[in-house]
Amino acid sequence: MLNSQKNNSISCTVPKQSALVVGNGLTASMVVAAIKGVGLDVTVSKFGSNSSMLFHCFDNESLMTFPDIFDEELPTVDEQQWEPTNIVPREDGFVVTFDSGKSHKFGSVFLAIEGTLKPVPKDLPADVSTITQDTTTPFGSSVCFLLDYEEITNPSIGMRSIRMALENQIAGGRSFVLLRQTPVKGLLGETLYETARLAGVRFLRYGTELPRIERLSTSVESSFRFKVSILDIIESGEEISFDCDRVFVGSNLIIERIPDGFRNLLSEETDQQGFLIQDSVHCLTGKSFHRGVYCVGPSSGCVDLFETNMAAASAAVDAAAWLKLANAPQPDRKMSITDQCIRCLTCIRLCPHSAITMNAEPSRSNLEFSTVRCLECGICVSECPRTALDLNSFLEDGFSSFIDRLKTEISENAIVVYGCYRSAGRAISEINLPENVLFFPVSCAGRLSESILSATLATPVKGILILGCHHGNCRSNNGTDWARLRLSNMAKRLGSLFGKVGAISYKTLAPNESSRMLKLIIDFSGLVREIY
């Protein structure tokens, strides 16, 4: 267990019951509270700023019922803000190395850092203000809220702006909201927008031509500070101009520097803005495809206070379930390895779930496979240059036997459909395949190697249709995307080799799309007939 010495430093940790939270501020506080709520021990590595980047569109009185978050001292890595520089997955947790050089073991790890807002765009006057979570309403004045200026404003920031505009309007002021798309989220957003509109807040929508904000020189004739001109595309299609006292611009979040340990571990789960965790039905709680890793709040692009709180609670529950699974007796190993392995580390580099690690030994290093982490995507097997790896539930011998059958037992115009057993394998149960179509279930589309496809085309088979999962709906996620990217290159090489250009196709499918599966097969059969 964690000690409670005065310096709050780690003495020891029970991995099966522990979680490391890397972060500072309100986000980290909510994550810690959620983890403690599910009965796990918590250690905090204070990293980043202590401020909060979480927005809400309620008045402060409505937040009085928001739970109080930690009064008690929490175990920390050290009073210094040590950064986790390396996170290595193990069978029952993670070994985390900090920039101090010290390493500790944890059952799960959470990233809960804050962020900053982008600065005011350079082409706007210097005294235009950025909307922050602490910005107060300038009651009774004439105020303009500029959203979507350089990019679509985060809905939470936009709804905060509408709330401020509404409060100013009720206080007797004039409020203008300039936007490209209305930042509504669910019933609350729709209600807030309609209430503000009915209260007299004026919403002006612009298109590709950005609004112009000019700073007025103070004079006797005018007490206003700004002149705003906008080509409104809703009211009249003509330019509208008005003067106002204040201008606020909605700037989006810039994530704080992500610790190297998380950046390296989740390099494949970063979106175009640099936020961690890809958009996927499997990652709605902020969990990663690396089991036991979670990113909550601004690190995943979420700046909504209540959504972050719910994500923290959901991730904590998932972490407790993960630790129970990780420490339960495991079935037989999912992977096997032969003496053909030359320790080239290809499998370690490619595994999207960190299920393979190297156990370094002075004489001969060995690969270690984590049964609890492996999702059987088969990418490591299909890319092993020595064919030294195999999935025990989907052995290479099964493919060999199937291909041997194709050489002697198929009709002249046969088509092979390789499909993920979780999606296509379920969908096929509700359809009747045409007589010339043979279906072979695979662990994942990522398991199909170039050698399997070329051996299939070397038989009398006329075409191969590969059915993977939709992007973001694959248990492995990377498996289906890996297959799609590889297939375009493989199809060109195999088409040139066998003279069957166009005889290989890749499509995605969900388990409940049986009728679509049949249509894909029929359409592909028609394509093959045209080729031959």
C-alpha cells in the first residue's frame, strides 16, 4: 500500500490496486476522486499547470451541488514535478520511469493535464479579449462574441459565450454573437440558444468572408471602442455594421506538453490537432487501445466540465475492471513463437496494443507475450519476416489446409471471402452465400499477409474479397486500418504477378449488416466476371 509519510513520496505500490494520475489542476482532481471512488489506490505525479481549462454554461449558483474534490493529502511521486519519460506495459500493469531515473509499478495510468487557449488572432485589435472559463459578464454594455473565427469554436466554449451574451442581454445590455455554426450540444444547448435568441441576443452567421473588427479612436461623438462589420448570410445577405464596447473571441484549446511516456506509448492514437485517443466507439470513456491507459479532459480535447467529470468516472470504473481482468488467472497463451525468431523486434514495433515486450537476457533475449493485452489482430504474425509467430486460435495450418482445398475442390469461377470473425463472421449467419463463394473467418483483417493472398490467387480462385471492420469500430482499431493501407500496395503487386488486376477488394462491415454483406459479395462477383 502507499505510505502516508509527511513527504508523501512513494515507498511501495501494490500494482493490482493502484493507479498513477499524471496531471495537475481540476481535471486531475476529478480523476483522483473517481479512482478513489472505485476503491483503487492513487498516486499523483504533478505535471503541468494548476489552472483549470474546463468550461461550463451554468451560473455559479447551479454549481453549488458539484461535489467537493479532495481536501485530504494525496500520495505523490515527489514534491518536484517529475515527468514520466517511459511507460512499459507488463502483464499486470505498467512500469513507469520518471525523469529522476526512478521506476515504479502501477496497475493503470491516467493522463489528466490541463491546457492553454490559443492567443487572439493577429489580425484582430490587441484589446480584443479571449473567452476563458473565468471571464465574467460585462453587464449592461454592448458586447460582441466572435466565434469560429479561424476554426470552429469548441462547443463548450461557444455555449459559455452564449450564456454570457444572455446574461448581458437580461441586464439591459446589447449582445451580438457572430458564428458559422451554432454551438449547441444536446437538449441543454438547444434550450440555451433558443432562450438567448428570444431574450434579444442577436445571432449573425457569416460564411467564408470573416467579420472585420476595427478599433475606434475615442472621441466626443462616440463612446464605443469597436466597430464590427459582417456579411451576414442569414438575415439579408448584405453587410451589417454595429458599434460595441467589448469584443470577446472564442479561441480553442492548445494542449500542454504531453509527457514523453504518454506521447511515445500512444503515438498511434493522436489526432490531427495533437490530442490523444482516436475517435472510436471503444474510446468514449477516454480509454486507450492500450489497456489500462486513460486520457481524460483537455489531453483528449474535452474542455466541458461535466463531460470531463463523467469521463473520469467512466474511466475509473473501466480501470477497476481492467485490473480485475489483468490479475485474474489467464487462459492459455494466445501467441506462440518458434526458433525461427531472430529478435528483429518487428512485432514489438508493430503491435498496436503493447502486447509484446522483450525480456533482455545476457545470453539470449526472449519475447514475452501478454495474453490479457493481445487482441489477436494478427498484425505481428502477418508481418513477421521469419514466419516465427502464430495465433493459437487462428493457426497458419488452418490457412494452409483451406488453400489446399481451393486447389482441388472449388468451381471454376470461385471467389474467396476472408472476413473478420467478429463482424463478417456474425453477419454471414443471416444470409445464404452464392454457390461459387467460399467464406473463411480470420481473427482480424490485419492477419492477412501477402503470402496468404498470393497463395490464394495461385489456386483456381478468381477473386478475393476482404471484409474488415469499419474505422473506429474494430476491436483492434489498428487492424482494419492496417489492412486497408496494405491492401492497395499488395493488390498492385499481386495483380501484376497473377494478371488479375482488380481481383482483390477490401470493404468494411458491421456485424448487423448482413444484407449489405450479401450485396458486397454480389457486386464483387459481378466485377470479377467483367475482368474474366
